[in-house]
Amino acid sequence: MSRRRQAIKRSVIADAKYNSVLVGRLVNTVMYGGQKNVARRIVYGAIEALAEKTPGVDPLEIVQRAVDNAKPRIETKARRVGGATYQVPMEVNPDRQTSLAMRWIVKFADDRKGLPMKQALATELLEAYQGQGSAIRKRDDVHKMAQANKAFAHFRW
């Protein structure tokens, strides 16, 4: 950690098409190598695919609920006490919850081989919206790990 100054937290700009900060953050999460237009095409294509798969439901509502379902509430952090390292369960900051959920959704969409990224992202978002899929399994694993290490909660500071 830097001993100089704290990094300034920059706000994410809402995307132009849906005027949503959440979609803007999703575009930034999907973006690889600074290619923002490619990331926009992927995310907008996934949102359009969600609109086709679930008529009558707002696709932005699906994205919001999918991210909310994948958010971890508690996680473990390594703390070194007296030469031993303990996995201490800690509550997750709301901004980090959103970042982790989006990162997991995009990662597991990228791991789906044989599908274009638009379709894979749409499928992963729909599964997270329904409370299943790889991102939800990852969240449950993080929660189980925190639950198993509850005995070390007194090392929290």
C-alpha cells in the first residue's frame, strides 16, 4: 500500500444508450485492452439478447437483479497475527460488492467456450438473475469460506 496519498476515487460515467451507471461499469468491466467500443457492442448485444429471451421484462432490471444476486455480503481477508496467517471474515464494502459481482459474471461468461461473448454474457446474466449459474456458485463459495472461518472473527480490526 502506498505511503504517499490516497488515490482519488473517480466516478463512472453513465453510458449514452441506457443512461445507466451500472451499464457503464459493466462496459468497463468487459473492456479489454482499452477497446471500449468493442466492449459496448458486447454489452449492448447482450442486453438486446436479454430483451429477446425475456419479453415483457425490462432488460436493465434483469442486469440490476443479476448483479444484486451475485454480490457477496461477506468475504475472508488474510490477517497475519503472531507469525500465523488467519482468514478473517469481514463485511464487503458496497462498491467492492458490485465490482466483484460484475467481475465474476464477466469472467464466467468469458469462460464459456464455443459461444460469442454477447450470447455468453446474456446467458450468464440471465442465470444470475434466476439465482443460479457460476457467479452465484462463486458467491456461495465465498460465503461458505467466511462461515467456516467465523472462529477467527475476533482478529478483525
